[in-house]
Amino acid sequence: MDIEILHKRVEDIKVSDYHFVTARAVAPLNKFFSFFNNQNIKNNFFIMAKGRTWKYELNEFKKKWKFSKFVVKNKTEIDESGGVQILLKDLKKI
């Protein structure tokens, strides 16, 4: 498996060239996915690190997008922030 780490602005990336995309501390979900504008992202997997307001952010995201998700909560022994990792796939703008 080839791995490529990009240090670019998200709006300058052709996401369909990649299977997995991860981002940390970029923007709220709605704003982050607006950067991909008219790109087809249905077949991509997005791994997003989110802070303690992740539930609110995910509920706002549901108003504009359909998707499948898997949420992994951070271990409180290591990270007391209330943050999570969210795997998003099958994304489609409503």
C-alpha cells in the first residue's frame, strides 16, 4: 500500500485520487467538506479527529449530508478532552 502525506490546502487536493483522507483541527465538518465543492467523495473514507463538541458538529453535518459513520471515543485515561475519532464514508450531499 502506498501512503502519501500532503502538506497542502485541502481545496487544492483532488480527493478522488485517494482512498483515505484524514485531517485534524482544520474546520467544522460542514466547512471542511465544502472545500471539496463538486468532487465525488462517495468512495472515500475520511478519518476526522474531533473535540468535545463532536456531537453538535455531527448533528449539524447531518442536516446537509448523508453518510455512514463509526465513532471511536478517546480513552479518558490518556485524553480527558472528550474528543473522538470519526470515520465517515458513503458521503452524499443532500
